Amino acid sequence: MDEQPRLMHSHTGVGMAGHPGLPQHMQEGTGGTDGDGRKQDIGDILQQIMTITDQSLDEAQARKHALNCHRMKPALFNVLCEIKEKTVLSIRGAQEEEPPDPQLMRLDNMLLAEGVSGPEKGGGSAAAAAAAAASGGAGADNSAEHSDYRAKLSQIRQIYHTELEKYEQACNEFTTHVMNLLREQSRTRPISPKEIERMVNIIHRKFSSIQMQLKQSTCEAVMILRSRFLDARRKRRNFNKQATEILNEYFYSHLSNPYPSEEAKEELAKKCAITVAQVHHRSTSTRKHPPTNQPTTPPVSNWFGNKRIRYKKNIGKFQEEANMYAARTAVNAANASSHGSQANSPSTPNSAGSAGSFNMSNSGDLFMSVQSLNGDSYQGAQVGANVQSQVDTLRHVISQTGGYSEGLTANQMYSPQGINANGGWQDAPTPSSVTSPTEGPGSVHSDTSN
DNA sequence: CATGATGATTTAAG
DNA sequence: CTTAAATCATCATG
């Protein structure tokens, strides 16, 4: 503001002298048709402007001062104030609280969720390194791509923050500037605090609209980044053999109720994490006290979900597998039970001990089904899921031993249909005939049990 | 390249 | 929230 007059001032020497210069341009530009009157006007205006700029600060300042000192000034000022008061009152109605822009909220939420606008957590590569370290000792492979992602993300984050800060600063600067100006002017014209506030609000709105642009483009950048990297959420890595074995062991040893409890899941996850390099969602670590929603060991849950449905869908396909794992656990179970009927401590997969809290509402049914399956009456003394797992295992033992002695023909030595028919963990057995040998549900294993 | 296996995500129900 | 079921997208293989 100050500079312009000054510049003009220094310029005037030339400007005034070279005055013809401008009109000449005008002449050529407008053509001759308009006549001289117009040109003259323009020339006058220009002249005036030049003059105004010529008087510049000192003169204006002086004039202002003179005004301020005028003896009628206070009275006039008051009058002005009153008038202003009224008009402002009438205007005020239009000025209402802006509703929180949903769009902006959406952006904010997303940025927060994406960890862009959240609390700073170490800078750039440090964060990446930390992430890599945090994702477990075995997480070398996927944390590599994750760290790449994180690095890029924190880059975005940094840009976002610096930009945001810059805007903030500029906004504050501008605001204080305007406020000073208004304060200054309030000596010569009435300016209510309300008005200043409003002005500030306007400024803030303008700036926040700029911020929104920033946020929007940041969101876009994150989205793009996501789609390029993390969208490889779908980029899956198969579990390694050991992990699937652990899971399968649990599954088949709890075949009648393959719903691991939360704790069981965590335990499985822990066991598998040793071998599974694929744990994107940090889970196993100590539970967080705040009501943070830890979505329950996703890989394990996924695995069991998939396994259940796929097993059910085509049991025939899983028979071999079932027998294998049944055999394996059978050994453990046999060993354990031979020692004593106590709940065995071996680190067997049928760690039913930890799973004592299974949903037992239907355990009665399950027992029933097992009884009828085996053809022998199982003593009803057992209570709890651990027993259930024993039952499963036992059944496997029986069927399996019988089957193997006969031959490897891989007939259905162990017919899971029984479970289905009796309403195990699902009702509808494969409706389609698919390799379903369907014997009488009750008589299924009568031969093998002999 | 087609195909089956498989982990993850989505949808709908409880 | 958890599950079942359907579906997707990738991996692994021949």
C-alpha cells in the first residue's frame, strides 16, 4: 500500500513529462472515429489519477490529521456511529452461522483416517523404518512395500502440513493486517467490533476455502497413492506351509465347532506369525486399553471363514486333508489320553483349554450327533468345548485307523456328512450330490468302529 | 494363457 | 460387532 504511491511518485517525473505517451497509445488503439472529446476525457482522468498519486502519503496523512482534529469531528463521528448501528443491525440478519461443510468434513475425516492430518509421528523415513520394525521380525517382504507406501504418504503429509501452515500463517498475517487497518480507520469512521469480527470471518472463510482445495488435492494424492500401493491390500501373499498346517490342525480338531474364540484366534495368529510374513493389520501386540476397535486378527478370521465355507461347499475335496490332520491330532490325543484323561498340556493344536468359552449353546446337539455317528453312546459326563475337541479327534482316530487298515482307496473313511446331517455348524450339506456317499446318517461309521 | 487355489473384501443377516 | 455367502483379485501351475 505504501509502496505504490512511492513508486508512482518516483515515476511521476517521467510520467508527467512523458504524458503524451499514453494518449498516443490510446489514439492508435481506439482509432479516429471517437473524436477528440473522448480522448480529452481520458486524458483528464489520467491526469487526475496522476495528481492523486502525486499528492501521496504526506498530503493524505496531513489531510487526515486535519480532519481528525476538526472540532466538529467527535459530534459527527457519533452521528455516524448511530447511523451505522442501525444499518448494521439490519444487515446482521443476513449474517448467520455457516454450517459445517459436509464436504470439508468428509475430507477432514479421510485425511485423519489416512493419518495425514493426525498427530505427527516421526518424520519420513523414520516412520517407515518404525513401521518396518513394528510389523514383526518376519515382515520383511510386505513391510518393504509398505514402507515405500509410508514414505510416500509421509511425503504427502509433510507437504500438506507445510502448506497448511503457510496458509495459516498467511491468514493470520492478513487478518492482523486488516484488523490493524480497521483499527486505524476506526478513528475516522465508525467500525463496530462486530464488524471487525465479521471481516475476520470473511477472511477466514476465504482462506479455509483455499485450505479445502489443499485438502482436496491432498486427498486425491493419497487416493492415487493408495490405488497404486496399498490397494495391494488385495495383493495377497499365501500363507506358508507351516501356518496353514497350524490353522488346519485347529480346524480339523475342532471340526464340529470350528469357531475359534478371540483368544484362540490370537494364539493361532501368534503361532502363525512366526511363519507368516503376512500380517498387515497389527494385531497380536498387547491390547490397547482405550476402546479402540481391534478388528480381531483378520487373517485368522478370514482363514476360518474361508475354510468353513469352502469345506462345507465341497466336503469331498477336503476329505483327504481332513484325514491327514485327523491322523496327526489323533496321535497327540491318543498319547495324551493314554497318560490320563486329563486335559493334556502338550502344545497340541487342540488347545481347547484356551477356547473354553466357545458357544456351547448347541453343544448338546453336537454331542448327540457324535453319539449317533459313532454308534456308541458317548458318556455324557463331559462338559465344555475341550471335550468336544476330544470327541472330534477320537472320531477321527476311529475312522482313520479303520480306513487305513483297509486300504488307501480313499473312500470316505470319515464321512463329514454325518455332521451336516445332524446339524453341526451348518445345516445344509452340499445339496448337490457332489461326491456325497450319503449313507444312513446313523450307521455311517459303524463298520469303522469295529 | 486357462484354471484352480486362496486370501481379502463386500453384502446381508443376526 | 461376527458369520455366511458371494465375489474379487492374485497366486501357482500345467
